[in-house]
Amino acid sequence: PLVRLYNSLLVWDIAKAPMVTRLTEKVLNPLLGKSLVVYAHKPIAAQSSLPATATGARSLGAPRPGSPGTDAGASRADEEPAHA
């Protein structure tokens, strides 16, 4: 019932464009506007000073060492190569 009444009010306003709604819209638009924009950001979680392996935490999506699809024998860029 209430939705139908609101719908008929909107249809009447669009079809007839009466002076009362045009004037009200002209006066209230600078004050209220028609839309709301909210800018937000997701805060970064506090990081521990301990290494991730010590706390048991892992980065999401990072494979565990030795799991399928990883090369356990590959050297990392921050390690010195082994000399034979």
C-alpha cells in the first residue's frame, strides 16, 4: 500500500511536473542533493615484529615450502649461491 502510493506520487510528479515539486526540488537540491558518495579505505592490519613463521601466520595464497607446485631446491635471490 505505501509503496504503491509512493509510486503513484513519483509517476504524477514525472508526468505532470507541477510547480510545487519543481520549486521544492530547486530549493532543496543545493542543500540535500540527490546522491551520496562515500570514500573509504580498508585499514591495514597491524603487523607483528616477529617473522611470519614464528607467529604461525602465512600470507594468503603463498604456497608452503615443499608443497606441490613449488621448487624446494631453487635458490632465492636473497641467498648466496652454494659453492661446490
